[in-house]
Amino acid sequence: MKKTKYIGTIGYALLLFINSFAQGNNEKIELIPYGDMNQWMVRTVDESFIIGGATKYLYEIASGDTLKNNTPYQNTLSPWATSSVMAKVSGIYKGSVTVFPEKRDDGYCARLETRIEEVKVFGVINLSVLATGSVFLGEMIEPVRDTKNPQSKLNHRILFDKCPVALEFDYKVSPGGKQVKATGFGKPKNLDIQNNAEACLYLQYRWEDEEGNIFAKRVATAYERYDKEVPEWQNAHRVPIYYGDISHETFFQPYMDLVKGEQTQYAKNSKGETKPIQEIGWAEPGTRPTHIVLRFSSGHGGAYIGTPNAKFWLDNVKLIYDE
């Protein structure tokens, strides 16, 4: 297979950061743009009259005036996207809100919350869909028009070529109990699985072939899950970033493995087409990344699986470098 280096689509590249400073003699800390969670933009979604005609307020980690008139959101300034989304299915508008700004000291933090959205129209629609609260670097492609292949609605397109040694953030968590699966088809199903909140970072080297298919090798991994209540803020919490093939390390967990199957992530290629990111192996030592995938979630089960009212609070997201 002929390979051509994949440089991604024009967009925001996290090659330079808006805020960085040194700590000690051998460490540099860089705040991810808007990672202090102090800037939020409000969106209004006027739901269709047939489902009640309510106005929903959605919140984006970005600056700007209120976005009205059911306008799809495009994050051209901030690299962050959220799981809050506007859907338009069979001409019916619906808003789902799972990420909220919350006051913290003199600023704000993000609260990620798992919720069940219900849509009921007598004789027409009766749906219960679980949505996990998530924030990630990339884009939510709006409006969402169906519940099929939810990963294909997320565009993980962020260019990145640095080699940090740790991910740092402030957090607290209320993971809740056992999970529920609610896809909108049939009744919600109880699962005998403890819910976990999670923080996940991948660095990848990507390329695309002549047909525009996207391939990747995993350069580095940082991943943690949280299944216990953490009611007090854990400030400047660090998750180490491990480089190369970690599949034989003692700390390795199956969820740290290469991404495959239903969890396969998507991105737009150089032609603007949305394609699956086919992660085909671990990168050789010394490989520099071309892209970053970063996600925080109030649940770990994937699409439509989680624990209602599970919460993950997040603030001050940074990357750490050795000088």
C-alpha cells in the first residue's frame, strides 16, 4: 500500500499554546487553549413544537456571542468540542445538554454529566437515549441526523507534533453505580457493570492513502479511569504519557490498547471526507506524532451506555514537558 504523509485538514493546530511557563529547572507547563474552562459560549436550540417546543441552552468551551436560530456550531477558535449537541431527525429539532459551566472560585470549571434524553409524541415517537457527558479536542459534526455509528459524528482532526511527558488537570468525580444501556430502541437495559469516568490521551502518527483512507500508529498513550467517588478537588493531577508499545507493561489495561471495532474514531481527511482512523499498530521509538486525541468523559461504556447523573468535573487542562 502506498503511503503519503497525512497532514490533516486546515483547522486549529495545537503546535503552539497560548499560555506556558517553566516550573523548576527542567519542566515546562502549557495550558491547552481554553483549557482553563473560564470562557463559554451559549447556544439556543428551539426544539420542534411536536415534541414540546422547549428552548434548550447548550454551552461550548469557547468565546463569542450567543448562537441562535438553531445554527449548527463550528468551533473555529477553540479546539474543544462537547457531547452537547443539536439533532435534526426527520425534520424535528432536539437539543441534548450534557456539559455545563459551573462556578469555581473566581472562574469556572466544566461539569460533564450523564443524562437520559426522552422524546415522546403520542403515537409517533417514544425514545429514551442515554448521553454521556464528554469534552474532547476536535469537532462535533452538526446537526446529528440519526443514532447510527455515533463515532462518525466526531471529527478528531487536531494537528499536534510535540512530545509531552504528562497530562495535567484538576478534577473531582461522582461516577454513580451500575450502568444502563439506552439506545432509543426498546426499554433501557440495566447492566451489571460499574460506571467509570475517564481521561484519555493518544498521540498518533497518521497518513492517508490515495483513496483518502486514514491510517495511524500509536505514538503515545495516557489513560485513567475513576470508579470511586472523589468529592474534593484534586488539583494539578498528573497522568503520565507512555511512548511506544505499552501492551506488555505491568500497568497496561485492555482499554489502553489500539482502538478498534465500534470504538474506532473518525476524522476528516485532506479531501474533507469523514473517514475512520484505522489504528494499525504501535509506532517505532522516536516517531513524532502528527495528531492528538484527548477526551474526558463521565462514563466509559461507549455510545448510549452509562450511569444517569454520573458527573465528572474538569478544570485547568495542561500538558507537561521536560525541558
